[in-house]
Amino acid sequence: MNKQIFVPGRTELAGNHTDHQNGRMLASAVQFGHYAHCEPNGTNLIRVQSEGFKPFEVNISHLALRTREFGTPKSLIRGVVAAFKELGLDVGGFDARVKSTLPAGSGFSSSAAFSVLAGRMLSELFNDGKVDAVVIARAGQQAENKYFGKPCGIMSHLASAMGHTVYADPKTGEIEQIRASFAPMGLTMCLTNTGGSHTGLDTSYARIPADMVYIANLFDKGVLADVDPKEFYSKGWDPANRPVRRAMHFFGENERVPKMRDALKAGEGETYMRLMNESGRSSEQLLNNIVTSATGDTKLEQGLELSKTILEGRGAWRVHGGGFAGCVQALMPTGYFRLYKSEMERVFGYGSCMEITIS
């Protein structure tokens, strides 16, 4: 029983650093992703051969957390199997050959897509393909949080598992699948990998949710989504305080996400680009996830400034994903894309700017 499975990567459309606070989010599957051929092997071993990487195996008889596996694909497999077993779903050993078209360092959340791929393989091989996409997404998030050692939200997993554009509000439980495209609006979206390294950024990334939780705790809440924005703004905060500014970003971004969803659904490109620029400015000025003293890397800042020079008054640009290094997301009238791509690749190298298709 050989199964062929494709799981797409994702692009974050709105909700920069909101998901770990149970905030609203908007993300979409993209055309790049992980492909797998898999079949049961009748053992307790999951054996994975991934193109370009060393083969590995996981004994599913032993699912205890192993901190030495943090950050490895082996940990994601082990974590997803553990999540399936906790839910009473069937699991088993299988052999898988995996190939990825996700460009390295592209910000398409390859680890989330791989965890979803693990869930999809278990669903197809041992559960008649009937495990709900949201269940698979939650299993993937649990595996990343607990076994992979990454304190992420569920946005990336939902988009990869559902395979389309997804709006989610974890506080209310609302999940809406949207069929979306920028092409009918005459717009093109792209990501530019500025080439900055993520090495040494773990502390900078972890400090963002920690700062937000610190503010939430002042209101006896665990996450900012449970704090009343009116109550927050009624306090006499020091606007220079980093946790305060990051909370301000959260509340503004959380209100912006459904507006961007509505603009996308209505095909209102100008409104969407205006809101996208607001999101980008909030990340730069309040969230402060562009440059960190931990590395001093300014490539992402350079990419944002160059995008502003090219697109101001014409399109939109923002940091994509975690920040501090990585990618610039841009949206523009299709007629400007060739110029934008040429200028970005002149600085960041051939192939660094990739057109992306949402669905």
C-alpha cells in the first residue's frame, strides 16, 4: 500500500507574532512543499530517507521526550506519533522517501510542514486518511513545541494541513478556510531571502512571547488574547518599555488580521496593501523584530529599506515570519514585479526573490 503525499509550506499573510498569544492569524499554503512516497513496513520502526540528508529511523515503541533530539526531523516524527497515540489513533512503522521543493531559508516553515507530513502519512497509512486536518495541525504543533523545542503557535501547521488560505482565531475556536488569489486583483506576491543567518537568534525569538506573557501576567492572564485592550490602554505605560511596545503591536495586529482577511476575500487589493504596510510598520516600530544586538545582522533591515525605495506609493512590504533575519514579503501590481525582482536580486543574489502563489 504505497501512498504519495504532498504537504505545502506556508506564507504568513497577517498576524506577525500573534499566534503564540492565541491571537488571530491569516496564512496560506504555497506552491512549494514536501513530497513523500510511503508504505507500511510491518515493524515498529519509521525509516525516512530525505533527499540531501542522512537517513534516520524512529522506534515508535519508545516515545519519551529526548532533549538531545531538539531541532531534528527525528523529534518531529516521534512527537507526532506520540500525539496520535494520545488521541487513540492508530500508528505503525513505515518507510518513507521524502523530497522537498521548499527553498532553504525561505521562511516557508519547513519544520511545520514536515510535522504535518508525518501526520498525513500516519493518517493515510493507518487511519484510512480520515484524520481531520485540524487534528493533524494540532499534533504537529504539539510535536514542535514539546519534542522539537520550538515555542511556536499553530498558524503554520493549519495552513500546511488544510492546503489553502486559513483564517483562525484560537480564542473563539473559529477556523475559516478561504480560496484566495492575488492574481485577479492584478497583484503579485513574492518573498526575498535576504540571506541573514538564524544562528544565535533563539534567545531573541524566545524573548518576544516572554515579553508579551509578562504583560499578560500583570492582568492575571496567561496570554495577551485574554487581556482587554481597553484595560491595557487605560494604564499609564512607558511607551519606551519593550514589553509594552510589543503588547501594543499585538493588540493592533490582532485587530488588523480580520480586516486583511475581509479585504482578501473581497478582492480589495488597495485596502489589503494599505493594511499590509501597517502590519510591517508595527513589526518594525513596536515589535522590533528586524535587528537584534545578538547578531548585529542588518540584511533584513536592508531588504525592507530597499523594498520601500522601490514600492513606496505602489505596493506593500513587511517582515515575514519570526524576523531578525530571513525574508521580506512584498505585494505589488504585477507590472512592477520584474523591476522589484531585478533590484532585490542585484543586492541579495540570483534566485533570492521568489514569486509565490497562494490558494
